[in-house]
Amino acid sequence: MISIKRRSIGDLVGDIVIYALLTILAVVMVVPFIYVIAASFATEYEIQTRPMFLIPDEPTLDAYTRIFDMSDMGGKVFRSLAISICVTVIGTLVNLFFTTTMAYGLSRKNLIGKKPLLNMVLFTMVFSGGMIPLFLVVKGLGMYDSYAALILPGAISAYNMLIVRNFFMELPAELEEAASIDGCSDIGIFAKIALPLSLPCLATFGLFYAVGHWNDYFGALLYLNDQNKYPFQLVLRNIVMQSQETQTDPNALIPSDTLKMAVIVVGTVPILIVYPFLQKYFAAGVMVGAIKG
């Protein structure tokens, strides 16, 4: 006979408390985002008179029309969107390439000079030159006013690299020994064994790198002089700044507060579209390298 274990009252109360707390946290996180979406379709008067709402009384597309108006800012928006997509994709690939190759090298026990190299990486996590020295380095290397300035200075995150290194250190040594016996080179072991096994790790940190590139506007503000090269986030920032400078009438067709909300939605939706495709890897990869040091 199959025995059914009865749960105590304490266990039931504990489950109720946990589910209640999780529900409250979910509401606290989701409701503000729904409000931002609703406010992006609302009028300026409704935003100023209603402190909180989830459905606008008089939906309008004025803010989105302002952002994507081809006769005004629309041309810059679509061009900057293409630029941001290219910078995000290329930058993420560069990040993953340098992160994984350096992490794999530092995870090898027979690497000559491993400890000094690792100490140099740790040093960069504590000390940095600062914004002005970095600007001078970027300009001195001829990367000023180029997309390379948005990608190469942050090609490796020391923190992410150390976590990926710990993941590579946890791979079974027997796999590498078997591959070596079969005549596989170090590069072959890295490409055919280490990388396929680290897919959850790559997806997780690839998402982190992609979000960083997509949301970055300060680097473009520092290193890009040509407005035709501005990425998406910087163009959206300029739209918001212009609306704050010119907005004087609360009944205007292009309200500043509504425009801010629309800018947030437009800047967030692309990442939300990408995340579901990486979600199955994200849960498995977010804890990689967190056990072995």
C-alpha cells in the first residue's frame, strides 16, 4: 500500500506565508511596469490628475508617434535602433570570446604565469584609472568617435571571467584526457568540449553583456561626436531632454511625462523579447561557478 504523508499545520502555515510573500513581491514588481505601459498611452492631464492607474481613460498614440515620426526624429530613431542592435550583437560576441578564452586559459593547472595573471585580473576589480584616463586611452588609440570605443574598452568583465573560470575548473578532467589521447589539441578541447558544456553559462553571461550594451548611453555620450552614430538609448535620452526643454503647455499634443513613459517602453521591449529564448539556460547558468573557488 502507498502511504500518504500527512502535512502538519505548521507546514501548511509556512506554505501559505511563502506564497503570500511571493504574491506580494510579484505584484510590487509587475504593477509599476504595467503602470508605465498604461501611462505611455495616456494624456498628460491624466498622468497629472490620476496618481495611479492601469488602464488609461483616453488612450492615445501621440508619444509613440512623436518617437517614430519619420518627418521629425523617426529617421534618427530607426537608424539608432539598427546601430544599437549591431553594437549589442557584436559587443556581446566580443565579450564572450575574450571572457571564455581568458577564463579557460586561467583554469588550466599547467599554465605558466597563471598566478601573476590572475592577480592582475583581481587588481582591476579593486582599482581603476577612472573616466578621464580611460577617455585619454580611447582617444590615444584612435577609437574616438568610432563604435570600437563602445565595445573594446569593456571587452572583458573581470567578475564574469572569474565565474566562468570556476565553471571550467569544475569540468571533469577525464573528458580532456580522453580527448588528448584521441589526438585533440588544446584549441579543439576548448571548442568541442568546454564550450558545448558551458552553453548555460554562455547564455547567462551573454544576456548580462547584451543588456549592458543595450542600456549603455554614457559611453556613446563620451566617445561619439557624430550624431549620426548615436545608439538607440542616447537618441531616446535626447528626445526626453528636448521634451523637457520645450514642454510648457500641459494640454500639448506631445506631453513630456507620457513621452518619458513611452521611451521606457521602447527601450525595454527588445530585451524582454530576447529573454524568453534564453530563460531555459538562464536558470541553469546563473549559479555556475559559485561553488568552487
